[in-house]
Amino acid sequence: MSGEQKTKAKGEQVKGKIKETAGRMTGDEHLEAEGRAEQTKGDARAAKEKTKDVFKH
């Protein structure tokens, strides 16, 4: 996985987890859902990069 894309994916996952936790703590369901969506986006980006690495080697 390229370093830049790996960092971006991890950043999205962390940012999403923070949003989800903040939403849960404040009772903001919209923020919680937004956080889960952002985590999923980061997971998808990481999976895409791992797949590219498999076919690269």
C-alpha cells in the first residue's frame, strides 16, 4: 500500500471513530452516523490499496 494512501485511510478511520464517539457521548445520532460512514470510507480505501498491492507483486 502506498504510504500516502495508507496514511489517508488511517486518518479517515481515526477521524470517523472520533466523530462516532463524540456523537454517542452527546446523543447526536447524525454525527455518530457520519463517523461510522467515515470509518467505512477509510476501511474501503485500505482494502483497495491492499488489493492493488496483491496484484502488484
